[in-house]
Amino acid sequence: MRQDQKNAPTTLLNTTVVGQPWQDAYQVGVGVDAVTGQLRSTAIAKPELRPSKNQKTEYTYTLVESQEKFEQMLEATAKGSYNLEGVQLSASTSFLDKVAVSELAVTIVAQLAVEDSEYSLAPEYRLDVEPGPDFRARHGDYFVAGYRAGSSLHAIYQCRFTSTEQRQEFSAAFSAEVPDVLSAEGSVKFQQVASRTGARVNVEVSVDGVRGTLPSPADGWTPGTILTDVIPWFNKNLEPVHRESYLAHYRMIDPSISAEVPIAPAVFADLSYLYSKFWLARTRAKTCPAFGRRLVTDRFLRLQVDLEAHQASLATDPETLAKVTADVRELLATLDEIDNRQAFYSQVVKAAATEPSEGQRIDADNGTVRWGYGFQQGTSPGVVVSSATDSYSADDKAFGWREHGFTYRDTARVVVGWEVICGRNENGGDWEKRSDRIIGRDGGTVWVKSDYWRGCSWTVVWYTVEANLYPVGPWTADAVHDSGFTVAEAPATQAVEEYWTPDRMREAVPLDRSTTEGGSMLAPRTGGTEPSEPSVEEVAASTSPVADPTSYPARTVGKLFFTMGGTAHVASGVVVHRQGIMTAAHCLVMEHEAQNLCFVPAYDDGAAPFGHWAVPVYAWPDEWRRSQTSADDLGFGRVAPRQDGREIGDVVGWVGLTLRPDVQSWDDVGYPAEPSTRYPFDGQRQWQSLGPRLEPPAPRVVAKADDLTAGGSGGPWFTPDDSAMVNGVFSRYNVSQRAVHGPEFGGWVLTFFHHVFG
């Protein structure tokens, strides 16, 4: 609908629009339509600009701890006027995509700008065409009169926390003054506060107006390398570019040209609101926690395409403007819900520590008849807590004691609270928790008992949330489990399908931890007898390609792609849970932590019959980081669900873990990539190597005859008598001995498993 009625509301445009980010399509003299945002043909003669003679250097520091703070920063850096703003990042505003702000994240943005003190403008401008009735349609409202040139460095310090208390303590430390992190003193102060508050810091860098490309370190930037490497490189490679535009209305040249447009001021105000909220949604979607990305990524991309397609008509099409604005609001509401769940998650982790100990007997005869732990309801949008009630009763005529066990188990949900209720005011009986932990897990058991020759009445209420909507890491890693395992979120530069192209997959190389220690064949283990020197034939493995990698359980084995230290790597893994995989710890962390993890079950020469799966969270034993021996070389990863909500286990199934100490041979399955003199391994096919147990080379380590090489790391060892059970994992290959070592599967493996998957 066009506002062309008589006496329709109009807007008198400003004479100049100054300070908007320079757009790639701009050229000095080009026309710009304030209503559509589109460029128009040039109407002025080529001007002679006078470049600025002076430059200024400025340092600015901003603590972005709320949406309001982000919008204030947006107003100062990327905000446009009328319908001139657009939805594309410019080089000078690309850093906005890296700002993380939520209930558990804040960002410090440090900027070093070296730019002109003044705009480069011409002393005069003159029209090169005669104004006429169609002048505005042909040449727009403004022309690009000049620019401000400069160079900029943005260091973005993303700080993530495990609790809102940590975040608040961090923000409070800098409430009076944001530290000048681009100085030695300010950097030290920042690192001290970050360490004290448990902040996990990720540093991103964005540069504009420089020669060449800033070399990126293999292990990423740190606050220290910003000072020692980035700033010196920036100062050495300044090459100013146009950063801000200076738009002038044609009436500056010819006062007869009208500055009125047939658009109500309120419409431009609505456009300003829309763009402001769009930029906020863009940044929050880009930095959304891993568990929530599937809910917002596609929606944001559709929104951006829709907004770009209709931008030129938004000012004259109120229906579309209202629809797109509503879409932005709905996306922001979803992002708010994700943040609320993240905050609730941290509260549940804290509440888990209030549970009674396993086996602690609690007497209902002491005046208390109700005990509650955790949360019974959510108080924020998006936090939906459901309840399930179970009751048991027995009459007074029962001889002896009456006992009952209440058990709840649902792998699709997570317990966030539970309640025990005794229905008798006296002689009620006793109860105890029969699980190590219940809160943060997918279930638990509560045991109740009557008094002797008494009846009883007990009720247990379980309060749960949908697991698929919450972080995929262990809910109670810090508050519940024994120390000994580290859980981390795996950074990802983009969606796994986009990052792991076929070419990049083929170029990935294995992490080769092969050894030639020992020099001779390991002996088969023969109990307590002294081993004799065997021949190779006596202990050689039987090795062959897997006939059908898409059959079960072979399809649960897959190829694991990841980057570490700036290099693309490959390994193997296996699905051991509806939502997760097992691999070797060295595929997750060595000197550096892995990034961009992608698991491809049943990978076969570039084909991914069951798709590509992101692994946003992984875990390893703390002892592995210290020792890096095969005894601790075990890792787990939580796999993100598909867009349709299906988990990886729903698609390919999963295998079990067994701690059997009596297994005498294993079938090692994986993707060896280093060819040997016997086999043409290239990492493109799934292989299996059945071999007997060998004498262990070290405590808590097992060994087997095996031919699989580097690239097979993380592959499962199946038990021959039960092909759906795993009893080992590929840690290291001994070339000269044709043997593979792995950690011994003891009770700690199941503790670790439950630590990650509940």
C-alpha cells in the first residue's frame, strides 16, 4: 500500500546523514534512496575531494553484559537512518557477529582505531543533470559526498560461565571501569578476574584497513598474544580504507529540490526498531549456546532472506513490515527461552548438591512428612517442568515390614527435582535414596519401608524437563560427580555440513601416536606363566574390510573429523548412547582442544549414508591431560540432534559397554589411514582386525594383536561372542609389534559414562 493519498503524512529528510558504515557498493557521487535503501544513478559532477590531513588514535572498551548494552553499542557503530541501514555486515562492523551476551556470557569489546580526524569532502558540489519531475526516482534523495578513512582492530573477549553468580561477580568487578585489556596492566587485571570467577575466555580478532591477512595461531588467540602479536602486526600493516560515509541531500546544491518524502515519520521509526532488533537477533543467533542452535539457525536465515527480499518496499508495505517485525520478535523470544533454560540448568546443577547421600536412612517418625529437592516448576518462559507421581500404601495388618522401591527412568527427560511424601503423621516408616544422584540424571530410585507391623503410605513425585531442549553436557558435572573428568564445549566456526566439505574431509590427516617401542612382537597373555617367544603367525590378527558398514552394529562406527592446532584431523568413534559417541581422549585434547567436531557414521569413501552429526560437547579424564598415557585415553562426546529432533541413536542405534575382564580377543573396527606393508589403508573404508589379548605393556593398559594404523584411533573393540558390546578402544598402534594398546575397562569407565550421559 502506497501513501499517495492527498495530504498523506510526509517526512522532511535531514540535510546530511553522517557516520553510517561504508557499504561496499558505495562510490563518491552515487545516489541513495532514503525510502528503499537502494542506490541510484549519479546526478553530480565528479567532485575533487580534499583528504583529511590528520589522523587520530583511539582506544575504546565496552563491557557488553545485557541486550541493552549491545543495542547501545550497535547504535554507536552500525545504526542507520531512514531505510538506509540494510542487513548486511560491513567490514568495519563484522565484529558484531562475535559478541556473546546471555545469562551465562558477557563480552568485552576492545577497539583500537586509527582514522582520519575529519571527513574527506569536496569544497563544492554541483549537479550534472537538470532537476525534473523524475529526479528523485532516478537519483534518489542523497548522494555520497565523502568518507572517513581509517583502520580498526577489534579484540573480542567472550567470557562464559557455569553459573549466574560467577557472571555477576565478573560484571561487578568491572562495573566502575572496563579494563583497558589492550595494555599490559589492564590485560593482567582482566585475566585475574576471569580466573577468579571461573570464566572460560575465548578471544576473537577482527581487523579492517590493513595490508594482507593477520596470521592466526594454531591454538587461537589469548589475552597475552593480543599484546605481543596482534597489536604490533596491526600497527605495522595499516592501510586505511573507507569506514564511514557522509551522505548529503541534493538540496544542499539546489534548494528547489524537495527534501520531503511521502512516508510518515512513524514508519521510519518502525524501520529503525526493526533493524535494531534484527541486529540483536543476528548476534544472539550467531553466538547461541550449542544446545539451542537447531531451534534458531534456520529461522534466522529465513528471516534474513525475507528481510533482504523486501527491504526496498518495507516503508510502503505496512503488512510486510508488521510481519517481518513479528518474526524478529518471535525469534528473540525463542532466544530468550534458550537463555532461560541455560540459566535454569546452572541453578539445577547447584541444587543437585542438596540431595541426601545414597543409602542415608531418613526416618518419617520425627515430625517431617515431606522432603523436597531441586525444582518443582519453572518461573521463566521456556522452562517447562512436568511431574510424574507414583504412590504405594499398605494396611496396618501387615506382618513384619513392608518395603517398596520407586524407580523413574526416561532417557528423553532430565530430573530437575523430586519429592518424597509420607501419608502418615506417625509411625510412617523410613526412606532412602538408592541412586548416587537423581537430579540432573534421566531417573533414579527411592526405597521406602514401613515400621514393624505397621502400615505405610508413600508418594514420590518426579519433576522433569525435556532433555532435548537443554545443554547436551552432563547436568551435574560440577555439583554431583567426583572430580576426575573434564567436560567442555567444542567451538565450531560454522555448521558441520558447511565446514566439512568433501575436499576438506579428504585432506584431513590422522593424529599419529604410533610407536615402535619394544622392537619385537608382544607375547600372548597366558595367565601367570612365563610367556614363550611366539612367532608372528601365532599372534597375528585377522584383518579385512568390513563387508557392509551400513549393517548393525557396523553402522554405529564412524569417522570423526575435527581440527586441532589449526590442522584438520580424522579418527574413529562409535555410538554408545542415544545421544553420544565414544572415542579416544587424544582425539579430543592433546596440547590443544579439538574444534569443529563432526561424526559420520558408516562413512564410506566420501559417502555419509546416515548424515553428518555435530559433536558440540566432549569429555576426557583429567588424568589424561596430565599423563597422556593409554591407561586414560578414553573420551565421550555428546552429539547434537538433527533438525527434526531425532538423535543419532534413533538413526543408527547404539552399542553397549562391558567391563568383562575375561575377554581374550577383540575385533577392532575403525578407519585406519596410514598404509602398511600388508594393507592399503587410506581412511576411506571401514576395516576390522580380530586379534588375541597380549601381555599388557603397562599397568591399567590392555594390548591386542592388531593391524589397524593411525586413523583407527578411537575405534571400538567389540567382544567376539557379543558383537553389540564394546570392551576397549584404540589408543596407540605399535608398528613393530603389530599391536594396539588401549585403556583397561574398569569401573571408572562406567562412572565416566554416567558422568557424561547421566
